[in-house]
Amino acid sequence: MIPVTPLQQNCSLVWCTATMKAAVVDPGGGLPRIKDAIAKTGVTVEKIILTHGHIDHAGAAGILAEDLGVPIEGPHEEDRWLIATLAEDGARYGIEGRPFEPSRWLVQGDTVTIGDLTLDVHHCPGHTPGHVVFHHPASRLAIVGDVLFAGSIGRTDFPRSDHQALIDSIRTRLWPMGSDTMFIPGHGPMSTFGRERASNPFVSDRALAA
């Protein structure tokens, strides 16, 4: 996990230990820090994957893809409109942003490979309409972007956000992955789905039953 941008977004470097092939997840900015992590781990980045199109997650994706000569996969095409406005959004937040066209848009049921690893793709709208989550069942690990956080959930006060859709995404897409699944959120520390089902004030089992 590599926190980047003034919003301290969790960019992640994920790799297959058998092949040392890697993917950069959500490079919103901080390219020197990301490139330093790549160099220190000795991995070969073969792609960039994106959970959604907000500036702090996707602003530098096109720049890094060009620098490394790799494709971008994700998010869902419902976030195309956000990617188209990255330069304007970046100017508002003081973050460099460049629009781009992903090599591949992702949909529910797709898979993404990193070396010998295969990640399942789940479309989880709500925070943004095109948000996706990456899940590696064998490792009990999910990369959830801004859908869910330790003790909170993604904001739904943005244009085209949908609070009920976000709750439904968490309940129908994330919880079935299992309570022992660890997740990397878009901001803040890691947690498990079980911990959030027990104590998250927005989506705990008790909160959803109320």
C-alpha cells in the first residue's frame, strides 16, 4: 500500500510471487513514490488496474501507463465521464490529472490476471456508477477502493452516486466473499468483512437489520 495525493489514497502494488509480474492499483498521483516501490520490490509491472474514475484513484494512471508502456484495465465503463474530466478535477484538488482510454473496461464476472494470479471482478456501484472491486479468493483478499472502509463506507454525495446502490453492493457483492476476507480500502487501514459486519455503524448486520 502506497498512500498518494493530498487525499492519502491507498495506491497498491500487487504482484505474483511466482513470476514477479505486478499490477499497480489506483495510481492517483505520487508517481515518484510508486516508481520507487516498483524498483525496491524488483517486480515487473505488466498493467494498471483501476477501481473507479475519481481523481485521487485515476489521475496519474494514463501518465504511468505511458511511462511504463503498459495497458490500463478498468474501471466499468459507467465511469467514462469521470475519466474524461480528470484534468479539470485535478486542477480543483491540486492533483495532476490526465484523461485516458483504458485498454479494457471491466464488467461483473470478468477476471484480471497478474502473472499467474487471477482476480475476480465485481461491479459495485454506489460511490461511483462504474466502481469495481478486485477479489483473490485463494488469498482471502479484496481490493475495494472507496466502497467500504474500516468503520465507514464510501461517500454518496457526489454526482451520480447512489447510497442505496452502495449498500446493496456491500451486502450482495462483498459479504458473500466471507467474513475472514481482508480488504484494502481506498483510504485508511485494512480491515476484514467480518469486523465490519460486527461493528461498522453503516453496514453492520445490526445496522442493516434496523
